[in-house]
Amino acid sequence: MGCGLKCVDDTLKRLFFKLGVQIALTPGYFIIVPILLTVICVTGFQQIYFEMDPEYLFSPQHGPGKNERAIVESFFKMNYTARFNPTRITRPGRFGRIIAIPKHGDTMLTKEIWKELRLIDQIVHNTSIVYGEDNTVYRYEDICAKWVDSCFPNDILNLDYVMDEVETKALNLTFPIMFNPVTWDAHAFPVYFGATEISDEGTIIRVPALQMVYFVTADTKAQDARGSKWEEAFLDAIGQAEELGTFKHISTARFASRTLDIELEKNTRSVVPYFTTTFVIMATFSVLTLLMTDWVRSKPYLGLMGNASTAMAIVAAFGAAVYLRIPFIGINFVSPLLMCSVGIDDTFVMLAAWRRTPITMSVPERMGHMMAEAAVSITITSLTDIVSFSIGTANPFPSIQIFCMYSGLAVCFIFAFHCTFFAACVALGGYAEEKNLHAFTCRKVKPLSMSGKKSWLYRMFCSGGINPKDPDNPEDNPDNAIMVWFRDTLAWYINQWPVKVLVILVFISYLGGALYGTTQLQEGLQRTKLSKKDSYSIEFYDREDVYFREFPYRIQVIVTGELPYWDVDVQNQMENLTKSFEASPFISAPLYTESWLRSFVSYVRRNQDFLNVTIDTREGFLKTLNDLWLFKPNPFSLDIKFNEDGTKIVASRFMIQAVNITDGNMEKEMVKELRRIAHASPLNVSVFHPYFVFFDQFELVRPTTFQSMLGGSVTMMFISFIFIPNILCSMWVAFSIVSIGTGVLGYMAMWSVNLDSISMINLIMCTGFSVDFTAHICYAYMSSESNDPKERVREALYALGLPIFQGAMSTILGVSALILADSYIFLVFFKMTFMVILFGALHGMFLLPVLLSIFGPGSCTRRKKSISDIEKTFPHPYCIPHPSLHPMTHMNGKSHFGGVPLHGMVQASPRIVMSTYDGDTRGKFIVDSPENDQGLGTSEDSSESSSSRSQKQRQKMMEDDERQRRKYVEGWRKSSVPNVGEFSQPNRTSFHNAGYLSDDEVRPYRGEGSKPSLQYQNNQHRPRQHYSRKEHRY
């Protein structure tokens, strides 16, 4: 252990010792200030801003799709008011979309159905809203997106002129394009018809589904807001018509651009009603866990105060985040449930440390020791959580960034509030315990050893505390049965070789299943997962996936730069580029391609004889292009961008059609393939579709997840090494993090969880949460003074078996309400948190003890002689004693060695009840028994050192100590020792300070206004001093 790293641990303990003493002396300030801070931070909720845009939340912040959109919009900005074309949009905009299927039969091509389609069109056109400060009424015709002077039509409805002939087969519809013989409209059937069945001759046999789309203007923010309100009216109108049975022959499914926003908000808010249930469950769990058979040492009220401290911290953290202008998102509603479990874990840590302090100490001393001992446990778990969330803030997905910001701040506030507000509550509870007050009634009661004449009801429900005349008697210091079970039963089984082999085989099977699961991972956040299961949008998504996956996306190919398009070589390059895209398996035949250059050059060459034009020169090319091709009604006029004086073409585009894209993996591969083709071209080429912004998550989610998990694992190992400076321990911690992360990643695929931005949040948390169990079990094993691996396993499980169970249960209870929300988002949080905690607990209680006992220290080495062995060899140590100015007394008043303390020597005395800091060996607190809890905390850990071992062990140790004491007494009797009375000072108050204070650092009590100067010293060889509770009051 390096001195530099060890100093981190020592410094923290000194600082927390001082903080604990100060809290005990002035608890009121540490209660009032956090409450006032909470009140101040709560006011921030007045400025809360909800962010619900799915594109912003669930797409990469600087993804390629957004860069490509910026390029398109810099040259081809959509004009909704006069030049709107839906195949050339750069953003989804504001729209209403309907997919209709027949209620009876298998085709939409009937006259009755077409009448109802016309009825839908009338309902949409009659949908109106009131908007603006002057309450203006707007109908669809007033705000619709227009091509030239009219709303962009659903011209497929004009088939009603010939539907009689179509239904009787007198007229065949040819796929994919047909001119209406009555209106002369060119009907592009793939745009409107879904899953069309076509004959060998190319005529339509059956149309199972039909869609219509209605766009409204969204050029400005005001128009966008107005369009958003119209969308809500559209959804209500169609939904009401469907519910009232207006349509007899068709079934409709509706969708609007705001559907994702609305459903995401409903989805995330669905968990709010279960907050109360969760907090009640957590409070009940805390109270029950902290109950003991000793009604003085029970801490039910502190369980409630731990919940209150956590709730205040979460509220204050969220308010502070709002003040920092961090937008609030719906996923943040999960954070309080997760953070509540973090706070409860810290509560257990601190109360366990409190119970390990001798009850005969004064409250300030006990608070100092409690805070010093809990410092490493709370700090390492809080710091690892904070670091894991900090790594999440660097994620490219804003939803993850925002969630991690709120959660990271919550962990910081929970840590601060538990070190102040909750610690002050513990101090108040300590004063009540000092007065032997009942945990519920706060009335003074008698200890069990003095309640023999009381009724059995009194002894069962009222007695508690210790007998001041005999504080170490076993009757008042019973063993914890659950902790003994972990030590004597579970550890015994784990130490058997058949069980070790079984555990390793199970682990290998677990790891094999996890690795197989990683190969089955599906990537990407599907739209259906953002809505509740009973949402109207689910039906729309299902119909779209079933009927409209054959021709799903109209993709724009943009070529930028001043190119001489009249040059044959450039024309050939453009044609080769077009053919390269058309050769892709994801792109349809040339029939579905719209290329202004291909069409223009082909038209001129076909009609060269009678047009009498030339396009081989710049002037001839541009003049012919403008005169013959770029008239306004021609959509190709939207695909060419000239410079300011119209003499050069600075950008152009053409359209290609995606085909048979059935799922997210195909969407990812399609985008990768198209971008590869674009990058391979000698031209400056970009490909774009508005949904490419969402598809980027498919490409980034896997590498981003692995980078975050790897970075988190390395960081956690580094942090563990700082606080637990043992390289072997740090390696086992890193191994466990990787193992748990692999397990969660693999088994989540088998539990129907995709690798997306939601699951990525949980995987980031996984690195922080998995440290909680593994780091402490490693440290407990490494810190054991035994050289026998079996004994180390027993000590580690005795110290941490129950705390691991408590921590796991508190976390699982904290997220259990998420099951009731009936939402994919919250169900993912529950599934993955459950797996993280389950795998972490199993690693801590089974796998790590087995691996450490096989490969850890002491597994392959001879048992070394301990100091006591050496001391027994030399019963007459030859050294000069350092006489003390103060008689060294036991806490119960009994002196060792005839009142002669031996400075600089390890005292072979009966087990000293006062906790000391062993700075020369392992840098930990020794509380009588080697079975110290190194980690999370326990519910009924013994308050006295004598309760940390069984009666049989206590008796054996006392006999050994007595034999050793006799050897030392005899040895020192034969040596030359000055009379200690020569150095004694009359009326000198003696303090037992457990090695923290020197003689000069103790200022005696001088009255009501004075305070003892308590300092934490890493020096166990200084005289131990103790506050006399009779003389000093706080």
C-alpha cells in the first residue's frame, strides 16, 4: 500500500471524524441548513422547461444525419406556402396521416370504401382551430401546405370517377403509375397503396391498405405552433369519428408529427402515480430493517429520517438543475426511484458504523468514529455513481446527457445531506440512546439483564440498552442470527470444494449465456416503444410495418459544388453515381428514380432534331434548361440551385427509392451502404432522408455503449485503487464490473430489451452500481488478518452478507413500481436494474469469495507467524518502556498491568473495547473483533465489541489473552520499571480517545461554553483517552 494512496483514506477519516464531532455538538445547524437549502432549490421548479422533442432527445447530438440535413437546407430549403413537395422535405414538419384498411373483404378498391375515404377528406378539411391573440379561426384550407396555389392534394381520391369500372374489372389499374382517364392525374400508386398485389401483366389485383397525408405550413415558429395545435384537432376529429362508428366499411389508424411528443409525455408521466407507493414501501422496509430486539438500539425513526433526507436531496438537486437551465425530460421520473435506493444504502452504512461504536463512549466520540468509519464506504459508492453519471453526460444522445445530469446532481446532494442532515438526526438518536430511551416511546427503560422481575411483555417490547455496571454482559449484547448464518452456514458451504466447483461451473455457464446473448442484440429504439401499449399510435405503427415497408423512404442524393453539367464527362459521372445507388440491394429499380439531369439530357437527345438546341456549352445548356425544363409546375425546378446571378449551378439533387426495408437493422445497413457509395464517388455527394437523423442511433449506440462501459470500468478500478490501495483487489473489482456488465448486456437481449438510448442509460449506471457489492467484499477479504482462506471467507461474509442482501432488496424495492407503469421505457429500467443488482449480489456473495479463496492471498502460502506467536516466543521482551503520565484504564474502569501503560508496545490485554485506528498494518478501524463490517452496513450489527463474536469464541479469546497477559506481567515484573506514581499528577482527568488525540491536543472541559478539541490522529501508540460522561455534557 503506497503511502500516498493510504493518506487519502487517512485524510478522509480525519476530516469526517472532526465533522462528526461538530455535528454532535451542534446538531441543530446541520438540520436547519439543509432544510433551508431544499426550500430555496424548490423555487427553481417555477422555471422548469419540459423537453419532449423525440428527435432532439433520441438522436445523436452531432450525428451525420443532422450534418446532411444542414447541407440540404442550405441549398434546398422547403417552401410550405407555395412550393411544397412531400418527397423533398427536409424535416417531418406538421402533418396528419391516416392508414385505412377494409373492415370486410381484402381490398380497398370498392365504391363504398371510396365514399368513406371522401368522408374522411371532408372531416379533415372541416377541422378548424382557434389560434392567436385575436382568436382567429383557421380551417385546413387556410393553413395547408400548398403546391402553387392549392393545397397539396391526395389525388388518389380522384379514382372515385372510375371506381365503378375498377370494381367490375372493366378498367385495370397499372402499377406503379397510371394516368386517370377522367382527370388526367398521374397516380403514383406506391405512395398511397400498401402491400399491393400485382399480376404478371403489371395490373393491380388487390389493395389491402391505403394511406392519405395532410400537410400544414411550418415555415416559421408561429406557423409551426399553429400547425401543432391543428394536429391535435385532427387526431381528435378522426379518433372521435372512429369511436362513434362513422365508418362502416373501413377501419382507420391515425398519426401526426406530434404523436411521438404526446405519447412520450403520457408514457413517462404514467409512473408518477406510483411514487407514493414506492416511498411507502421504502419507508416500511427501512423501519422494519432497522428494528432490533433491543428497543434502545433500534432506529425506526432514523429509517424514516433516512428516507426524508433522500427525498429532500432529490428535490433540492432537481431544483438546482432547473436553476442551471437544464431541461426536464420524462425519463427523469425514474431517477427519484433509483436515487431513493442509493440514499437508503447510505443510511444503512452510517447506522451500521454507529452500532460498531462502543455504547459507553460519549455521543461526540461515537459520531466522530461513525463518520470516520463510514467515510470510505459512502464516499467510494457515491463517487463511483457520480463518475458513472459524469461519463454519461459526455454521451452523444441528449436524453442520456440530461438524465445523467439530474441523477449525478441527486447523488451529490444525497451524499451531502446524509453527511449533514441525517448525521445530525443520528446524533439526536445517540443522545436518546445515551439516556436509554425507548426507540418508539422515548421513555427511559431498563436493559434486559435488569428486567428479570418484569413481565415477559416488558422484556419483549420495552427492554433495551446496557447495564452500566456490566456493559459487556452477553445478555445485553446478543449476536445477530442472520450474520451468524452467513458466517457459519453459507461460508461453510462455500468453503467446500464441491460447492466451489459448482459455483465456477455455474459462472462459466452464466458467462457463456451472456456472450451468446450479445450476438442476439437488436439495436435501435423503435417508435412503438415510446408509446404505451394501449395508445392509438401502436395500431398505426403496426399497420405501417405490415403494409408500407415495400417502398418506405424517398431518399435525396445531393451533389454540391460548381460543376460543368454541360460537360459529357460530368454527365457520365452523375449517371454512374445514379447507377451505383440503383445497384444497391436497398434501392429500387431506375423506374422509381427522379433525376433532373438524366431526364433532361434524355429529353433533349430524343428531340434534338426538331428542338434545334445545343447543350454542349454552358450558355446553351443553361438557356435550354431554363426554357424547357425548369418551369414552375415541374418538380425538377426544386432540384437545382443556381448562384446569385444564375450563371452557375452550385448544387443539385436527385431522388432514389428505398425498397423492402423491414426492420431497424436493415435501416442501419441501408444508411451505411448509401453513405459508403456517396463517399466513394469523386463528386461531393451526400444522401439524406428526414428519418436518417433517427437512424444514426443504430450506428452509434453499440460503439458508444462499449466505450462508456470500458471507460467506466477503468475509472472504477482507478477509484477503487485510490480508496482500497491493493492492486489485486482492484483487479477483482474490474473483473466483476466486466462480468456483471457482460451479463446484463447479454441477458437483456433474451429479455426482449434492445440496445438503445434507454438501455444505454442503465448500462452506464451498471458500472457504478456493480462496484457497491464487489469492492467491499474484496476489501473485507483483503483486510482480514487471517492467513487461512476459509477464515477470510467467513469473516467477509459475516461482515457483508447481510448488508449485500439489504442493499439489493432496497434497490429492487425502489424500482418495483416501474412494473406497474405498463411502459417499455420503465420496464427496461426495472429489468436492467434488477439484473445489475441480482448479478452484483451473486458475484459478491458467491463468486468472489470462491475465486478469492482459490486465487487470493493465503491460498497458496504457508501460514506466517503472527506477532502474537513471536511475542509468545519471547516472554521477556528487552526494551525500555516509556512510562505514561496517565494511568491506562479500561472503559469499565479496570486497569491493565497494574496501571502501567506501555507506550510503543502492542498491549497484550483483554480485547480493548474502544475502537482504534491501526495505522501500521491495514489502515482500518479495529473494533474488538476482526469481523468488522467493511461495507454497506447492517440492520442489527452489535453496538459492543463483545457482540461481534459468539460466546464460545469470546471465552477462548479471553483465555488466550489472559495467558498472554500473565507472561507479560511476569516479564515486566522482572525488568526495571520506574514507579508509575512518580510521574502521576493528582486530580488529572483521563480521556480514552482511541489513539486520535495526544496529551497536548486535549483541552479539559472548562465550563458550559467550552468545547473539547477533538482531532483524528493515525497513531495508535499514544495514550488512549476517554470522555467522562459524568463530567462532560453536550
